[in-house]
Amino acid sequence: MPKEKPQLQDREFQLLLTTLGDSSEHGAHEYLNLHKRITTLFINWQSCAPEDLADETLNRLAHQLTEGKEINPASRSAYVHGIAKNISREHWRSCEDCKRRRIRSNDENDGDSLNSLPAIGSVPDKEEADEKERLLECLNECLEKMNEDERLLLLEYYSEDKTQKIVTRDRMATRLSVTSGALRQRVWKLRTPLRDCIDECAHG
Amino acid sequence: MERNDRHQRSEEEAGIIAYLLGRLNETESDHFEQRYLKEPDLFAEMMEIEDELIDDYAAGALSKEDRLRFEQHFLQSPERRKKVTFAMVMTERAVRLKNETERATSPAPAGKDTKQQGKVLPFNRLRRPVPAWRQWGAIAAAVLIAIAAGAVWLRNRQLHRELIAARDAEIHLREQAKQDSAHVEQSQTLLENEKQRSNVLETKVRDLSDQVRMLREQASRTTNLVAKIFMGAEYFSRITRGGSEGKVMTVRVPRKANSLSVQLEFAASAFEELSVAVLRADGSTLWVTPSNLKAQTKGNKQRLVLTIPTANLVSGNYKLLITSGDKQESVGRYSLKVVRF
């Protein structure tokens, strides 16, 4: 039976915000940024509920600050990392279901087997085909909303598969006189809202 | 071609890929994770490379070893699997479009007759006698050339005359320029004075545009922005003796949002009309629904939709308390952690 987690008191939360930033507003920004990074940490550790565990990490940090623990800002990230790691260990100990799921998924991925995602060019079943059709419709709809230059850039970026993809990327970077990192950043800035748009269109 | 072999990458990029694919040992991973918790730029770069890796996986551009590592270490989260689906759909769409464009712009398949059109003409055609119409054509061309040459000569003579006139005008203008230069000196002094005055005005304009920007920012804060959340049954807790608390939802409310639209779902109660109160951590009431809300019942669940004004909603812990319409009986509550940013 997992023990009840103590909830964060309001004054603890306020203390956390003022520790993270110069003002409550800045602290709230920092809180959200840190929460996002800790969530990614738990995703990379293949945890089951990364957002909840990130919440728990920040709650513990807030409890410790309230108890008078002084944390040097320079070593704060190492400290937060330590808390997150402890929580992750506890999580794996208590969450038998997650453990089983992880072992099963690792077993499934042994050898040369691809996971359940359909490969490009494979024949999908009816449900998958409908879902894909819906996504394609949403993609077209969302691409239409984009500025033409940006749409063409994205379509060119995705216009090759297999190894040609990397060649295309290099060619585009050369043509646009930017580094591959700058091209990646530009595409990332276009792709993220497009993905959100498709998500909202398909499931909203 | 494998991603890391031919594609030259910086050490940092290679490190990020190694981390994402689970190639680093525990000490190296710990060190890298502590860095991305601290460095926003490194975190942003990791997010970008993560997406690029997903694109490469979806396009089948990863080596066999990387593909396996990707599936084992990277693809476990539902969010990332969703990204892979997006990348696959996007690649398929773009590849299809490219093929369609290539087909549309390539020349039409040639038939027997049209094949002849592209061929080099045989040389023996040059030996045939020249037809009469070609001879008359040559004479007409010669006459036209002669007429054109005459026209050019006439035009040349006219231009020569114009050149002489222009030289006279130049002399006249030079004299005038001398007179004007005296005026220019006077004007320059005036201009200097004007420049000084213009600098002062520019500073004033800059100050004013700063003020306008600030006013616009203030105005944008007051636009009708609504933050939306959905709280499912897992966040709901009944108010019973010894009953367990539901999960706490962290709600991000932008500073400029002036209302929070909340959709609540919970195990159906005996009441159709309900009231919701927002309570602060100290138990005081921040806001109550101005009139009773009619719950939508679907199966064994009820749904409520309400809009909470955010003017007094600051970062902190809150509870949403649901009671019967007459406020005599409690139905349950939700816990929120609000972050205003």
C-alpha cells in the first residue's frame, strides 16, 4: 500500500517560488521551467508518471527549504537531481506494475523486432488507416494555416526518407547559409506549433 | 550512411545523442542531467535534437544499432511515440508531394513521331538547292539592314549636336555652382542646428514609443485570454471520514489570462444542480459560482463546466469544493496548485 504523500502547504510553495526567482512572478516562471526539465528527466528514466514525479520532486525541495535547508544556488541543480533520483528509486520499488511494464517492453524490443509503431510503407489495419487518414487531413489543414515560406521549408525538410534525409538537411543548411544547428532550431520552432495544431485538430 | 559517421557533429551534439540513446554510463548521465537542469540552452538543444532523432527514426535514417537503442531507451514514453507518429505522417505527406511535383514537371512520355523531333538533322539536307523565297528573303534583309544603318547615322549626328549643347550648359552650370556653394556653406550651418534639434526630437520619439509599447503590453494583459483545464475523476475526492485525497493538479495560468475555464468530471452524485467554491489554502473563499450549475450526467459520471475569474488568483494551493445547489451537502473536492507566470 503506497503511503499518502504529504501535500505542499501554501507557505512552502510561496517559499519555493521566492527561492527560485527574484519575485513571485519570476519564481513561477522558473518553477515551470524547472518542472519541465525534471519531467524530461523522469521521461528519460522511463518512469510511468513523469509529471507527477516532477511535482513530487519540487514538493520535497519546498519541504526541505521550509525546514531551513540552505541550498547554494550554484549547486541547486545537483541537489534537485539527487532528490529526483531518490524519488525515481522509490517509484521503481513501489510501482511493481511499472517494473513489469518496463521489463516486458525491453523483452519485446530484444533482437531486431520493431515496436508497435507502423513502419513507413507498411500496410496498416482499418483502425490505423482511419487514424492516419484523420492525421493527414489535420496535417493538410494545419499546413494551410502556415506562411508559405515556412510550409515549403518544412515540407522540403521532410521530403526524403532513409539516408537521403540527412543529405537533404545538409543541402538545405548550405543553401540557406546556416549551420545545421540553426536549421534544426528553425525547424523545431515551426514543427512544435504544427504538432500542437494537429493534436488539437485530431483530438480537440 | 549512419548518422554519426558521415554527418559531422559537434562534441555537444554527439554527447546529447549518446545520452538520449542510453550510451552514457551512470556517472556521465548524472553529470549531463545536472547540466541540463541548470542550463536552459543545453536543455533547448536537447529538445531539438530529440525531435531530429525522432524524424530520423521515422524516416528510417538510423543505423540498426541506433534504431534498437532508440526503441529500448527512448521510445517508452507515450509523448515521444506520438511525436514519431507525427514524423511518419509528415514524412509521408512531404515525400508524396515531392513525387507528385516531380511527375508534374518531368516531360511527357514521347511517342514514335515526337521522338524524331529531338533528333539532329541529317547533314545531306544542306546540299539541297536554295529555294527562290529564301533568295528574296535575303534581299529584303539586306535592304532592311541598309535602312537601319542610315537611321543610326542620323541619330548619331543628332546626338553629336546635343552633346555640344550639353557642354555649353555644363559651363553655365559650373558658374551657377560656384554661386550656390556660397549658399551651401550657409545652409550647412543651418543644417547642423537642425540636426541637433532632430536628435532631441528622436530621443523624445523613442521615449514615446517605449511608453506606447508599455501601454500595449498593459492592454494585452487585459485582453480576454482564457486558460483551460480538464480535471478528471482521478483528481476528485469525496468528503468522507478517513477518505483519501485525490491527486493535486498543477495548473499553469498565464499572467495575462483573465479567466480560467475548468471542466470537472466526477462520480455521479444525487444532485443535478451544484455549486462550486474556490477555497484558498487557509480555507477562506476566493470565489463562488454566482448561480447554481446544471451538471451533465453521462453514465455514472457527472460533468461541470465553470469559468473562474483570475483577477485575485495568485500562485498557491487551492481547493474546488463542490456542494449541492442549496449548499447543504458536500459532494467532493479537487486540489489545485496554481502557478501564475
